[in-house]
Amino acid sequence: MNFEKYRGIFPAFYACYDENGNISAERSKALVEFLIEKGVAGLYVGGSSGECIYLSVEERKQTLEAVMEVAKGRIAIIAHVACNNTKDSCELARHAESLGVDAIAAIPPIYFHLPEKAIAKYWNDISAAAPNTDFVIYNIPQLAGVALTLPLLDEMLKNPRVIGVKNSSMPIQDIQMFKREGRKSGREIVVFNGPDEQFVGGRLIGADGGIGGTYAVMPELFVKMNELLAKGDIETARKVQDAADEVIYTMCSAKGNMYAVAKAVLNKRAGLELGGVRAPLLNLEEGDEAVVEKTVALIEEGLKI
């Protein structure tokens, strides 16, 4: 398998709304173009940062269609297609394959605590709906309520379309364990670092690339970290990571949802109007404008490193 298209920086794409809170194809396309110009390797569409659990199946299709219209053939696209039921997930998987995405991805079903054989069947059913498309397991136990275990990974690796893991668990050694387990099964797999705050550490321990919810706010910093690591300049990469972490901590200090802050920052930085966030997520509240301004200033400082 050609891993090269999965190496590098994959911003998790934001849901882009119009003034009435509906998905905006034009605003989505503008964000794609902005990120391509910044040198990203690909996009991860329809995940947590895309507010997927608050969008309808049709809205998620609309977003992916807009993204593919701009990005197809220029960068790699991974479409997160999981819904909290198999039927809708398979519908999104078929749709994503019809558009020509590079890979689909899925978290496990949430709420009910399912046995691992049910999770494996859910993922394999989704993969079967897009039989010609790579499949990425999305491991985010702190939100999904279930963690990817090595036995479950072994079971999933029996499916030749499963090519890797987007790992958003906080224990950084999970990346190393998943890479090792892939080799034990007889093949190499891709592992993406998920937690933005540990991108450098994740890459050093073995991650092939990164997918992150704050990458789109400051793509230049994450692209630079990746380039510095490729050159072996770990010390400078660490400094850029420290600058990015300060941005993240500042964004998280707002009263409103972090993705509302992110969209406001992109408006300040690039003139992009992406709307707010979908309820019940909170939009910016009183005092959050100062957080937005500080975030922009911190990014500008980071660009000087």
C-alpha cells in the first residue's frame, strides 16, 4: 500500500454554516482552498471538529461534496462516516466512495456498551459498504466511551481494507503499540497522532502523520513541525509545539465552544466567514472576543520561530 499520501498534516475540517445556520457549500470550499494553500497533506472531513453528531446525514453529504469539488486529486481526503447506527453509517460510506475519497473512518458506536464483536461487525459492515476504499479506525476513548484494544485491532486487521488508526487516546505509547501490532499481523499500518498537544511526541514515537482539530486554525505551525522533524531538528520542532500548545490552551479558556473560537480566529486571520457552531454547542459568549484576539496574536508569534 502507498502510505505516502497519509503522511503529514491532516486538519480536521470544520462545519461551515451560512447566516441561517445551514451548511454552506461556498464557505466550505473557501476553507478547503485556504488549507491547501498552507501546504497540508490532506483533510479529515466529518469528524468531531465537523460537529458530526449534530448534523444530519444529508448535511454531512453536502459538506463532503463541497470539499471534494475543490480538493479531489490535489490532497488526500479521509471522510469520517460513523453515525450511531449501522444503516446511516453505511449510507455515508457508499456516498463517500462514490465521490472518490481516499479513505473512510469511523468511531465505535457510542452510548450503549457493546461487546467487541459487535463493534468489529459495525466497522466491517461500514467497510463493506465502501469495498474499494481504505478504512481507518478512529480511537477516541475519552469521548466514545470505548477504547481500541489490541485484540479488537487484530480482529479488524483481518479486513484488508483496514489500513490504520486515527489515535486520539492520550497515552502516547498507544501509537507505538498499534504500530507494533500491525507488524505482528504481518503488515505495516498507518497511525495518525490525534491529540494536537503531543504532535511532536506522537511523531517521534512512531506516528506517520497527524489529524487534529486545531490544525486548521494554525496550519503553518503544524506543517512546520512536520518539516522540522523530517530534517531531524527536534529542538526547534519542540519550540513550535510549545507555541501551538499555548494557542490551544488559550482557545480552550473561552466560555464558548472551542470550535466557535476557531472559526472566529480564521475570520480574523484569513477573512473566512464560517458561521458559528451547531446547538447545543455554545457560540462565543461575553468576553470571548479577547480570547480570539489573544489567540491570533499567539499564532503570529509562533510563526516567527
